Amino acid sequence: MVSEPDPGNLPSPAPRGLEPGDEADAWQSAAETGTARRASASALPAWVPAHAFVPREILDAIVEWARNGVPNEACGLLAGNRTAEDGGTPSRFVGMRNAAASPYRYLMDPDEQLRAMLSIDDSDEVVWGIVHSHVASKAEPSVTDIGLAAYPDALYVICSLASDPPVVRGWTIREGLVSEVVLQPA
């Protein structure tokens, strides 16, 4: 059973794509409509892994890409041999241009994304993860991140630059359910 959203339990970063000051209204709206929900341990579907291994050099590449993207969010893809659910690990990080050029949201350049996804497919790999950064908020999915999550089998990896050193965390997002997957350096 999924607990109903409680504004006090929702993630604290400002939602991407909103004007400063609109955060409280967005969180309240998400809580009322149920579009942002955290899964309780008993509500987790079988496909949610508790942890996933990520090579240290890939984590370092994500942090470097995020830092180079400032003042805007950075984004990219992780390719792997299998999904995290199936015990796979990412084998490469493909950084992408943020076509939104915004510190509040990201949009992978469509041409780059298409080329990267075709390359992943041609290499018999899968999209292991969708990566983006948060410039000034925690490494937690925003309301916008949750609403735009379109790859339920991929992990959503968020690099927060709000602290030094940056924090990188992983999440599953499926049908509005958000659950953390602990990323362990391999």
C-alpha cells in the first residue's frame, strides 16, 4: 500500500521549471493530486533494486560534467549491459547538451539523444540511467522530474552541486512512485 503524499515528506528541492517562490504551491498541488509519492518499503514493486554498483570513474565523470554545466543543469545517459534491476552496471556515461539551457530544468538535445540511443542499441546495451544535475538543490527528484520520468526501467541519477563535495544519488520513478536506489562505487 502506498502512503498518501504528505507535504512534510516530500523532497525539499524547488521543482524544476518553476519560478522562484512557486515551490510551496507546486508541492501542495503534488500532494493533493498524488503526483509525487514516495513508496513505503512494503509498497515497493519487485523491480526496485535496493542498491546498484557504479564504477567510480563514471561517478567522477558525472560530477565533472555537472560542474562544467554550471550555471545550468547538466544531463546525459548511462549505458550498461543490463538494467540495474537485472544486476547490470553502467559501462559508460554519455554527456548531453541541455537544450533548455536552464538552472531549473533539463532537456536533452533531441539529435544528441537520438544518436546516443541508437549507439546504445547498436552496441546491444540498454539505457541504464538518465542523469541530470541540480545546481542548488538536493539530489532528489523534483515534482517536474517525477512528472517527466518516461523510462521506468532506467534509474534516474541526480548529481547535486548544492554541497561540496557534490552528492550523486539514484532513484526509480515509475507511475509517480519514487524510491531511492543506493549507488555503490564499484
